[in-house]
Amino acid sequence: MSKSELEETLAFHIKAARIPQPEREYRFAPPRRWRLDFFWPNADPPLAVEIQGGVWGGGRHVRGQGYINDCDKANACALQNIRLLRFCAEHIHRGDALVLIERALGLVPSDD
């Protein structure tokens, strides 16, 4: 399943669960051209979700420069006080991504 298919699957799950709709492909950290797959700017603190495609197939996110770029992007989020959750296909298909998003948005109690 491609990254965009994974993103659409998660978007469907979010809508079906009646979670507030995120901004999609949100551009942040100008002048960088980074985009966040899903972004809830009004969450406290703001919440971003990135979908990691190609985990088992040697996609760009698991190779040298792609991994370095993802580290840079995650660090930029941290410096802007944006919580970043990263999910792969397994997390989405098992429903783990949806549960963690609901917890991060304070929609369900934490297991802590």
C-alpha cells in the first residue's frame, strides 16, 4: 500500500471516529519545504502525525539520507513545541494509530 493510500486510510479512520479534522499537508518551518501529513494546530500542544511508508520495502525513510531528513524534521517539530507521532502501515491497520491520536488529543483517557 502506498504512502498516499495509507494517509487516505488514516484520514478515513479519523473521520469515522469523529475526531476533529486535521489540516493535511501542513507546511511548517519556512523556508524549509517540509509538510506534515496531518496537523492539529489547536491541540495543546499542537499535534502532528507523519506516515512512514516503505518500512519493509527499503523506502526512502529507512535509507541513509531519508532517515537523516526525517530526524531534521522531527527536531524542527520539537523546537516548535509540536508533538510528533509517526506511524507505519501496521499501526494504521491494527488501529493503534487511531487510539494514540485520540489519546494525544485528550479524547480518551490515558493508560498511564
